[in-house]
Amino acid sequence: MITLASVGRRRLLHFRHQLARHYNLTPLNNVGHQRMWCMDSGSRYSNPHQSSPNFSSISLDGSIVASATEPSTSDVLANHSHQQVSHSQTPAQAQLHHRQHEYQQQIQRWIATNPKIAPYKAEESLAKLWVEQKELFDNWKEEQHIKSVPALNETQHPPILITTDAVNLVLQAWCISNNGEKGAVRAERLLHWFEDLHSNDTTTEKPLLPRPDYQSYATVIDAWSRAAVYESTHSRTSESTSKGKTKRDIPEAIRVGFECAKKGEELLMHMQKVHEKRLENQQIEPYSSEIQPDTQVFHLVLKAWAHIQGSKASATRAMRIMDLMQELHHYQSMNVPHWQGLNMSKVQPNIMTYKLILKAWANAATPEGPDRAEEILRHCYSLSKAGNMGVEIMPDEECFHIVMKAHTESVRKRGKNSDVGHVSSVDRARQVVDLLDWMELLAKRPKTKIQPNTDSYRIALSAWVWSHHVDAPKEAESILFRMIRASESTDGGIEKLLNIDAGSNKNTPKVQPETRDFNTLINCCVFARGVGSNPQMGSDELEMDLLQQQFRRETFLIAEGALQALLSSPHAQADSATFVGMIRACLNLLPNNEERDARVIDLFRLAYRTPLPIEQSSPKLPSSSSERLKPPVGGGCVDANVLRELRRALPIIEDYIRVREEFEDHRRRQ
């Protein structure tokens, strides 16, 4: 820095007035021996003991608006330290600090206003600021050349306009811009430019410029993770058309998402290499472990691999990342100090790590995917019982649901009686029920965090319905009534049913069956008409026909029992879909005779006498919907679909007209 002791007063005043005109500053009369300018007081490199920025600003569901409105702990400490040293700052230093702060605030306003356009504006303003910074360096070098004095003193440094926090904000703008692969490419290009500022060892301004920190690398890795999720879930339009319609190429979207996840993994490895390089050069420059990747950064890469659908390679890459985390944790545990019995290692797999691995195998869409996910779930539970991990890795309800949904989705895609990697659909459904039984068993243990909820029973119910097995209606009925019994007690719910203390788990969601759960069982019975039939009946054709009639009547009784349970349930109400399913059950499961017609008429009368659920009493249909699709006033649960099924179930036109006249009379009375 330029002081009165280093140069003549004339040259000092000349250089000072040039900067005053450039920044529109007020000239200083008495400088003394204080520095005219310094680095940003909030910069990471102005204080080697300053903590790293808060990582919550780039969390999986974080927003820049929240970080702008709610200051973090580091911001409060920075403001407090600024107040303490403000009395020692010169007006030039205060003006420079104010300008840096205004630049960051402007980027945050752009992000809050329009995240799509914000990164372009932020990067353009950063480029202009870099041009201005280079001009200051040129003037500074020229001034040093005139004086022929090397700038070895810290007080002779020129003002630094670009800070690490400012560049990180531009990276953050690209990260949350929702531009997919394009935003991640631009963010990584900016990061490489940031790294190249220190690549030239001959420049004298290299020690003065900021360098990438943990936040810089983590933000770009997060950008690639978001891009992988975005690109893999958005189908791309191919050039080929068919009958004037463009085709959607889903495998191409998965391929692009896979490449984005791969880029994020490569950047993670690069970040680790940068950390190791600084560790090797700690004798040349002070070593700081802030650049070292931690568990959260590894989770960003795992998140990318976990959200790619239909790729076994993505699950394999996720497993490799977890193996690397375990190796790093073992190495760091042997080489880092302990504080009060706690391991200070930065990388350690936890329950979130295993959740992401489970999602990766669940989304792999391979026959062995659900089985591998269940193996990992049981391995995670075994590790938690061992109690030597140092972190909480006890599986929770979400872990069980991920595995159960993987089995159920495999059943849904394969269909009736098909083998799924040497495992039949009914065996998959039984595996889901076994996991539900395991959850109920764990819920009986004291101080447990695992409690079955409504989704737990609903997943098992869907698995049996999609299996289309001969035992599907009975098994689905068993699961539904288990759910009803779990919700009967208002004091403890599932806790009282399983004989455990309800007060120890006050935040456990209650098990409450909904209308759609009863409708699922009814529809399962409707489509069970041909289940269990043998096309080669031979001489026992009459006997097999009697068995089929008995099976259909038992199935209809299951549907009728579901309807009665729904009408008496305090948590759910019958709707139009309920009676549509029951009329279809009569049509498909009962023999065509007068008894079936009487059952259909009774169900229709019950439908228009049953009030419509509150959430459906005033349906908001689109303006283009036909008037006949709207439920008639005073018609209860009768809509166009119920009337259509009634017409199909009553072949005699006189009966249909008579029932319709009764319905219209009931509406007029209402």
C-alpha cells in the first residue's frame, strides 16, 4: 500500500486523486500511516481463522431468498467485527467495502426477482468488474515501475474488487437457475476461470486475488446434481415426427442425465485432488482443510445418481461413491485428532447416505434392484444395532417405504403371474407384506423410531392388487382391515394396537384409511373375475364351473364388506367411484339373474341417498367439461359414470326407466 513514508507527497497525492476520480471518492487530506484500502473485511482470506460459509444456501431444497432474508451466524459475526474495526477504516476502505457489499446485494436481488435471467446479468457484471480490476492492476504495476520498488509490503496492495463470496453468488445463480445442463456447464466454466486466476506463477497479483473455496466447488457440484435430476426427468424432443406429432426420446434424457451425474462425480474427484495438492504444499503456503470434501458434498453426487431412472450403472456408481466415503472415513479416523471422544472426520456415511443408495437401486428398474435395496436395508439395520458407527444410521419409515415401493413397482410393471428375475409377482407382494410385518415388530420395541403409517399399509395393499393373483382380494382385504384396526383407537392408534407407549412417539402420524383405500379393494375384486380359471378343465368342466361361481361370490362378498366398512368409517366417505366399482362388481361377479338386478338397483338407491363428500360437494371442473359430467344437484354420489354403469348393468329398459324416474323424484324432493 502507498504510504507517506514510501513515496513523495506529490506522487502520493497524484495517485490518490486518480483513484478518487475513478471511484468518485472524496479526497483525503490526512492519511497518516494508515492503509488507504484493504481487502474485503468479510472475505475468507482476510482472516485465516474465519469459518466457512453456511452450506445451507446450497442445500437440496434451499433458496437464495431465504439466505438473503435470514442472516446466518457468519454474517452476524462479520457485521459485529465490521462494527469493531469501523473506527480504524479510512473513507476509501469503507467505500470499497460498501461497493463490494452492494454488488453482492444486487446479485441477490436479481436471483430473487428472476432466477432464469439472474445468472446472465450476474456473470456480465462480474466480467465488467474483472476488466476494471485489471485496469487497477495495470496502474499499480505502472506506479511500482515508476518507483522501482518491489511491492513486498502488504500495505502496498491495490484494492481488490472481486471477492470469493461475489464469485460464489454468481455460481449460486447458475445453480438455482433451473437451466439444466446449460446452467451446470456455465457454472463449471466460471469455476475453471476462478481457478485459472492462480495458475500463472509469474504474476505478482496472484497472492492478492481470491481463490475458490469449499462453497465454490460445492455449488458447482450441486449444479451438476440438479442438472442430472432435471435432464433425466424431462424428455427430449427428437427430430423425427409421426403424423405431425413429435416423438419423445426418454432414453436420450436418461443418457444426458447420466452424463450430468458423471460430470458432478468428476468434479468431486477434482475437488479431492485440489485438497490433496494443498496438503502436499503446506510447507509453501498455509494449509487449510476447508477445501476438503465432506459428507454433504458426497451426498450431492449420490443425489444425482439416485434420481436417474432405469439405469443399473447409476446404482453401481452410487455404490462406488459410498465405498469411497467409507475408505476416506477410515483413513481420516486414523489421522485426525479426537475431541472429547468425538471423531473429527469430515466424511462419514450416515442414514441419508443409505437412503440415497436405496433410491438408486429402487430406480434402477432391473430385476435385482429391489432385492439389492432390501439387502442394503437389512445391512444398515445390522450396523445400527452394532452401535460402532458414531452416527445415527437406524433405518426409519422412509427407508422401509423406498424398498417396499421398489418391490411394488416391479409387480406393477410385470403384471399377472409373471416372473421378475426368477421371482414371481406374488412373491414380490409377499416380500412387501413381510417388510410391513417387520415394521410392526420393530414398533413394539421401546424407544423405537420406526412406526408404520398409512403409506406403509397402502403400499402393501397396492402390491397385492397389482399382482392379479387368485389370493389378491383376500390378502388385500386382510391388509385393509389391519389398517382399520390400527386406526380404531383415537388415543394411541397403531401404538395401542401394538401394545406400545403412545406417549413416547407423539409425532408419529396416525394410521387413517382414506376413501381411495376402500375403492382400491373394491376394484381389486372387480377385476378378479377371470383369476384362477383353468383353460384345460377336461372332464371336470362342471365342477370347475361351480368352483368359479363360488370364487366369484366370495370375491363379491369381500367387495360388499369393504363398502359396509367404508360407510361406517369415521375417517372416510363413499363417493361416486365407490358405487361405480360396486355396480361393476355385480356385473362381473354375480350371475345374470333377477337377484343381480335387484342388487344393482339397491346400490343405485344407496348412491343417491348417500351425501357427497365435502371435498367433492363443489367440484371445480374445467370450463370445457361437459355439463353431464357434473354431479346433479341433490343426486348424492350419482354422477355420469354411475348412470353409465347403471345402464350397462340393467339390460331391461323398463327397469332402467323406472329407477331413473325414482332418482329424478328424489332430486326434486331434495
